Amino acid sequence: MDKKITLICGESDLIPDFESIGNNPNFVFESDPQFDTLVLYNPDGAVINVNSWLECANYVNGGWESKLVSLINYEKYLFFGLAFVWVSYFIFGFFNRKSKYS
């Protein structure tokens, strides 16, 4: 069994056939009342609640995680930083020119 599946979903004696689940568009996961509902996240930030070990294992096998991985958008911080520097430069330049003529 995959260590990641065991770490996120827990131990199970089931041996999942992920290929048959993925190839069947009408496959329905049955809820297991003894399985605590888990929240999984994909790399795009989508969220899903899983209610059985088989469902959890299937999604973890597909790349879903138990924790949301935050991706930092450095371009946004760079843009705001440069905009702040640019505005500050012109504001200080404006006040410096005013003080020269006073």
C-alpha cells in the first residue's frame, strides 16, 4: 500500500483497484459510518469531503492532500512593492522640488 494513502486515510485491509474506479463514470462511493469524514484539497485549492477509506484512497492516489498547500504569488508582491517605491519616489521628488523654491 502507498505510504501517503496510509498516512492520510489510515490503515485498511482493502486492496483498491483504482483503474476500474477511474474507468467507471457511474462508480459511486458508499459512505462508511465508521470512517471519520476527511477534507482533502487538490493543488488548485478545490475541496472535497470523503466519507470512506476507498474514496479517500482514490483521491489521495489522484494527487489530493490532507492540507492545503499555500502557493505564494510572488508577482503580486513584486508589483505592489514596485508600485510603492515608484509612488514614494514621485511624492518625495515633488516635496523636494517644492522645498527648493521656498
